[in-house]
Amino acid sequence: MKSYWSERNVPFDPLISVYYKTVVAKSNRVRRLLSGTKSAAASVVGAKFEGDERKPRHVITHCVDTETINRTIELLERCARILDSDYGSSMDRDKLRDFNKKGLRRSIKDLTKTAFAQCMRDAYYVERFGVEDEPEAIDDVAVVTLYDTGYAEDVIGFMHGLGFVITPDRVLGNAVRLNRDEYARLVDQYPYLISMAVKDWSEVEPEVFQVDDQGVATIPKPANEPVIGVIDTAFDDRVYFSEWVDAPESDYVLPEEDIEPQDRLHGTAVTSLIVDGPHINPTLDDGCGRFRVRHFCVAKAGRFSSFAVMRSIRGIVKENRDIKVWNLSLGSPASVSRNFVSPEAAILDELQTEFDDIIFVVAGTNKESEGGSEKIGAPADSINSLVVNATGFDGTIASYSRRGPILEFFKKPDVCCVGGEIGKGMHVCTPTGESWRPGTSYAAPWVARKMAYLMQVMNLPREVAKALIIDSAAGWDFEDDPYMGYGRVPQRISDILGSSNDEIRFILTGSSEDYETYHYGIPVPINKGGHPYIARATMCYFPKCDRRQGVDYTSTEMDLHFGRINDKGRIQALNKNPQGEPGEYTYEGEARKFYRKWDNVKHIGEVFKDGVRTRKAYSTGLWGIKIRTTERDDKKNGRGMNFGVVVTLKEINGVNRIDDFIQQCSLRGWIVTRIDVESRIDIYNAAEVDIEFDD
């Protein structure tokens, strides 16, 4: 690497990629190697996977100065000499344990016992060093993200130093829009600078509606109903529900003179479901009523610039802070990358971190044809958004749906909902009349309606609302499915908010201020010396994300432990989660696979089946919940981050024990508030009344 970079006269510090032998935990990444004026962890600028999906391996890229490279070479040479002379040219666990007791056998200049041990440990996990200099071939307009070599936010100045003239409208965060010739020149001159690159084009599939105009529909005038934001193609105000839709002018929407009739089909159809879906489709009535819509046209039918849409979405959200739920039914036909989140998804994640009271409901994207891309497309790879796939009316996954996961780990889509099937589409309204059309575009609005009801009518935090929807979809028979996510969302909002008579459901909310947030005093009722329940718990949070970190995208991990308190005062976790427990060690691959480490949705669920038995009640008779928070770096991005947990206990004998549970909670000093749907509706209606004061 020293030789490689010494041959290149570049105006930035060298980039060194560390190729590991496996998916490596944060604690097992290099510490002593590549550490100089700053720690090795602080110099990380990207992370990818290589190898097949069954056995991926981390490739983590650092930006370090030449002096750090020299110091690393010197350290390795000193350690190699000791290894050859004192340890037979090899180091194993027993030798290292002996070394840690006795230390160095002889004095080596500028080498301490700790440095030698850390170097041995670093070298064990590393396969080799290299340079990532083979970017994706793109013969089109590209959105490029560069490795951060110290240019901070001055991307324009940095590109100018490389000989590229970039205007501000072609920059969004650390992403730059380059034409075909500019991208080819960058690849030719500085291929190792390209962290990730994607085509700057998405498509709205041309709409071919089955139209059957059977008369004029009617709708009452809007009142104080909640407002959902729709970001889509244009809206046509000639439809019967136009009074329910506001399509404001803005610097971030397409001008009216650029819009053609075909540009109004998709957006109008999507908005029709949000406003009046249960009236158009009586068999799908969700009990949520009607919603007003604020509609923003950011794209035309057919091909459009994803980069322009990203810039528009940021501006639209910042200008409309009163909107809490946003429906986005636009998507790319191309599959998302194995190693990085799309620029579109990254913008959505960033906005949902910046504003802690909004959420995007995103369509899971469609296959273009039978042989189309199977993996979901942008922006359905947004981690913080609620991503929705489609089923047919029979509840089975739709033939056009695409699968996850993303970054080979994160579960996307989150849930699925009815979107219709080819030959039996969703009933929608378009400018040409009533129509039928299948697609994930028409599944997402049904979930957006439920999110708006939970957040704006029930006044629940977004973390709880998202957890309720995912938890209700998973139910008691959850099976991992790359197309279904956590499962089908119940049609009726009452089935999401309510629970059966033999269930105890409660919600916990809080924020992470310390390494551990816990409560060991949940008084689950006991019967005949035992706990006759199966249980499940779902937790959601919205972590800060960094697209430049590649596969290490989320900055904060919240690890959920829930179960009975045993006689040692520890939680007997439902899923036997050992992470962080004294004397326990979990490999990174296992932690991700079995306990969803670094995922922002945690679901622990048991299956209700014949023969399930009453659990032993330990001496405390209590259950507990514990959330451990860890960070990828020292920035403490998770400090003060909100979380929501939904817990459900099912009495295996069908007995109703909710009143007993509430009484015991009250006796322990808990303030228990029932979610009374009717009361919350009354409160919402009263709060939305316009009051006029007399002069």
C-alpha cells in the first residue's frame, strides 16, 4: 500500500481497505494497526461485504496519512521479529495468554506489551490490505458518493481541485451528480475515490388502467380530518374528492406547464385510496375513516431524475412540518446494491432522524415483468421508513412483489398489505374514471392511513405506532419471509389497537440515556405458582444512519432483552439472548442472524401451539425488560434516542387476566393509562375545532 500510494500524486490522504476473514464485530476490528494521530476507528470511511451471501466478509476502508502507514509497517516488522525469535513464528491462544501474564521477554524500542498483544489480535482477524479501485461501470448520468478524504462538506471545492466544475444544484450532502463523460473521467483518473455510484434515473411504470366509468361518486366536504402528505406524480383536481386534496405551489414541485395528462394518473390513483379508500373498496374498510391529503408532484410518468426528487423531498418536508405521515409510492426498477443504501433511501432516513415526529410509508417497488429484478429497488431500502409489499386479495404475496433483505441483513420490506393482483387490481379513482390497477403503490396507502390514525388520532409516538403495525402483522405465527417482511397487516385498525380477551398488551416508551435502560418490576400475574403465558415483544427506534459507512449503515444498536427475572436477579430472555451478559460471548454473524444486531426493529415472538406449558415463576414473580445501547463510534448518536416497545402476553388457557395485571402494576406505583379509542377520538375532534373569539 505504501508503494501503491507513493506512485500516485494525489491531493488527499491514502485510502487503505482492510479485508477481514469474516463479518467482524466492532470490538474485533483493527485498533493498533492504522492508528496514528487519530484512532483506527475514527479513520473509517466505508464498509462493504465481499464473498457469497452464505459467508460474507467485511471490507472496511480507512483514510490515513502516510505517517500512519509508516508507523503500521514499523510495528508489524517489530512484532514479526519477536514472533520469529521468541514464539516459533506463530501465536496461538495459549501463547498469548502466557504472554499477557509475563510480558515481553526482551526490550524492543518503541514497543510495549499492550502494542504487541493488540497487533497479534488485529492480525488474526485481517486477511489482507488493498485498495477498492474497481467502481461500477455506468454508461449514463450517475449519482456518485466519494470517500471522505477530509474534504468535510466542501464537496464542490474538493471536486474543483480534481479538475471538475460542479455547481451547487448538482450536490446533495456528499453525493454528486455527474454526466456520462464526467463519470468516465473520474473512473479513469481517481477510481479509488468512488465509494458508491448509481444511475440517476428511476421510472414510474406507464399506467395501463382498466377503466369503467359507471357514474359520478359523491363525498361530503372535509372537516378536521388528519392530513397525509403524498409525494408522487401530479394530481388531477377534476376528480370527485378534489376538495379533500391540497396541491400547493412550491419551488420543489414540477411547474404546471410541464405536466401532461399521463402524468396525473398514478398520483391521483394513490391519493384516491388515502382519501376515500374504504368507500371505493368497501370490502377493505379499515375503520380509519377519510383523510385529507397534501399532494406534491415531484415526478413525471416514465423516466425521471432520482437526484432531483431527492432534493425536492428534503425541501418539501422542511416546508411542511405539520405533516407527520408521508406516503411515497415511487420506486426504481433496478435492484438496490449489496453494499450500500440508495441515495434516495439515505435522504429519507436522514429526514426521519432530523425530525423525530415524522415517518415515511414507502411502496416495496414492483417487478417490471416476470423476469424482472427480484430484489427491491430504491427507496424501499430506507431503514427508518415503513416499507410495504403487496398481496393479492387472497392474502398471498403478489406476483410482482420484490424481496429483501438489504445490505444482506436488514429486513425489508417491513410488512405487506393488499395491493391487488394482475387481472384483479385495486379499485382506484383516476382522472378518466374508476379503474383497477395492482401494485405496491396501492398497498402502501392503506398502511399510511393506519399510521396517520395511530399517530394523529390516537396520539401515539411514531416508534409505538410503527411497532404496533409490525407486531400485529407478525402475530403468533410469524415466519421469516423475504417477501412478506413481518407479515400481513390486519385490515381493521381495531385489530391493531386492540387485543383479545386472553391477552395482556402494554406499551413502554422511553429514551436511551445510558448503556442500559431497564425495568425489572413488571408484575405479570401468577396462577398456581407459574406464568401461564406465551409472549412476544416488538421494539422500534430511528437511528442516525451514515451512507458513507456502507454495510455498517446504522450508527446505534439497541439490544432488547425481555422475560422473567430469575433467582439470580437476571432476565431470562425469551429468545435466550446472551449478548452483553457476564461470561457470555456472541460472534457477530450469530448476533446479527439470531438477535438482529444493528437492526432498528427487534421482534421476539413465541408460537402458540398445542402442548405449550405454564412457565415456572421464580422467587421474585416478576418480569423485566432491558435495552442495551451501543454505538459504532464515539459520537454518541444514540444519546436521547426514543424507542417504543409493544409487549403482548397470551394466556394459554384462555383466561382474561388484564384487570389483575393493572391492579398489580398500580400497587407497585406504576401509572397505568388505558388506550381508550373512543375517548382519544373525542379528544382529537375537540382539539381540531376552530375557535373564534368575540371582539
